[in-house]
Amino acid sequence: MGPGLNSRKARGALRTSASISLQMLLVLLATWVTLWLLGKAWPVIWPVVIALLLTTLTWPPVRFLRRHKWPPALAATLVMLLFLVVAIGTLVGIAVPVGAKSGELADQVVAGIAELRDWAAGPPLNISDDQANEYLNTAVDKLQASVGSIATATLNGVGSFFNGLVNTIIALFLMFFFLKDGPRFLPWLSRQLPGRLATDVPAVAGRSWDALGSFVRSQALVGMIDAVLIGIGLFVLGVDLWLPLAVLTFVTAFVPIVGALFAGFVAVVITFVTNGGTDALIVLAIIVAVQQLEGNVLQPMVQSRGLGLHAGVVLLAVTLGSSLYGIVGALLAVPVAAMLAVFWNYLREQLADRPAVVPEPRTAESATVD
């Protein structure tokens, strides 16, 4: 028989395990309470998050103007106006060409539906006109039966739209104040906190701001690459609205998952009604290939390099965030992971054993100088 267990060591191991388990439970409880409080305050936090994301995008020109002796309020106002002009110009640049071709698109939609119906009538589907009418009548009946649900969903959508509009206006006002007074925030925060918090909290906040800026810049770079690749494909195929569709791809790249699906759907539909089914399938293949390249290669690589996170961590963060909180979770997963990494690295720095500073040996010359 081997040697028996040492009762003193066993009790010590059990005591240590119980202590660690209790501490982990307390940490998990504190995390749950924090998330619960954030959920209750989310209507206030969400405009702040939007404002911070927009501020990181527009801060470089404001910083440039302030370094050249511009007053903070004037620099923030000018950049805000330029940002609004670019945003509105982008929307107009997408809407005007589409509106100018709306009549032609409507005729081509009708022709596309007729072409699709003729194709369905042949092999391998062999759907006759009577079957098509039957399917159409069935769809109409289901639509009429769902009028109440559709009305409710429409009202909810209208409410969400106005709620989003209010949040956007609040975020723009907050963005202006962040651009104007941002550099004064950390010194003010340091004066409000006691003890070591006066040093630790501003340090972590400053690093988190750098991480957030890296996220926005990397997202813009990935969106630009998507827009260029898809725009080239549409241009080669001769799609009339290739430029507005490329711009739409870049804009929607800032909204993970849904943005890419929406831009891709619009591109495929417009290609189908203007160029036919073959080109639409080619565009669909291009979009799927670009999205796979973005999601599995470009985005993890670019964001991992800018944020100091491994590409696998970025991919897992987006997957976890989207599965837990949908679009918002996918949008905030990477910056939240980057901020957690910032906090963890700072905590490790503070808890690490610093090597003792060994004084250099004093020579005769140095003793004489002293």
C-alpha cells in the first residue's frame, strides 16, 4: 500500500478550495449585479456608447485643429458640421441615384417577376399558372390573417424608429461635448477619486479610449475593403448602381451581421432586376466570398492587430455577443473584449512583482564628484 493522505494537508487543500470558491461566487454575484444595473440604465447608456463611437471617429481632426491653436468649441463645431454634411451627403448619394432610376427599376421588377415565373414553369420545377395562382392566393390569405400581427409589428417598428431618432439626437449632443471637453475629463475624474483610484481609474480609462479608437478605425478599414471588392464586382458586371451599392456596403459595415445581410440583399435584388438572374447569382457568390473573407480573415486579423487581441478571441467575442444580445451584442463584443483585456493587463501590471532596483556600484570618481 502507498502512503496515506496527510490529514493536515487535506484540510488545508479543502479550506483553500472553499475560500477560492466563495471568492469566485462573490465575483460572479458582483458581475451579475453590475450587468443588471447596466440593463436598467441601458436607455441612458446606449446614447453614450453611440456618442463615444462617433467621437473616436471624429477626434483626430479635432485634435489636429486644437494643436493648431483653434478654440475647443470652434474645432468641435466645425468637425461636427463636417460630419453631418458627410453623413447626410452619403444618404443623399445613395437615395438620389436609386430614386432617379425608380421608374426603370419598377418596370424591370415586373419583367423580372415574369421571367422568374416563366423559369418556374419549365423544368425542373414545372409549376403551372394554376399552381402559381394557388400559391399566390394562399400567401394572400395568410397575409390577411396576419393583419393584426403586422399592425402590431409596424407600430413597434415606428416606436423603435422614433426611439432610435431620439437616441441619435442625444448622441450627437454628447458627441459635441466629448469633442469639446474630452481632454479635461480625465484630470477632472482624477480630482474626484480618492487614494490610488485617482491614478488607476484614469489610467484604465485612457487605455480603454485608445482601444475603442483602434476598434472604430479597424472597422472602417474592413468596411472600406468590403466596399471596394464588392464595388469592383458590380462594376465589372455592369450594374448601373454599383457606386451607391458600394457606399451602402461601407456604411452598413459598422452594423455587424444585419448590415452585411441588408447590403448584400439590396445588391442581389437590384442586380437581378437590372441584369438578370445569372448576374444576380454571380453577385451573390461575390458577396458570400467577401463576407467570409471579412468575418474569418480580415476582421479578426485587423482588429486583433489594432486591439492587441488574438484573432480567435475576436471571432469568439463576436459569436458570443451576437448569440447573447443580438445586433447590439455583435457591435459591442469586440470593444468590450478589448476593454476587458486593457483592465486585465493593467491589473497584472499592478500585481506583478517588480524587480528590485540594484544601485550601481560607486566608483572612486563618482565618490569624488559627490
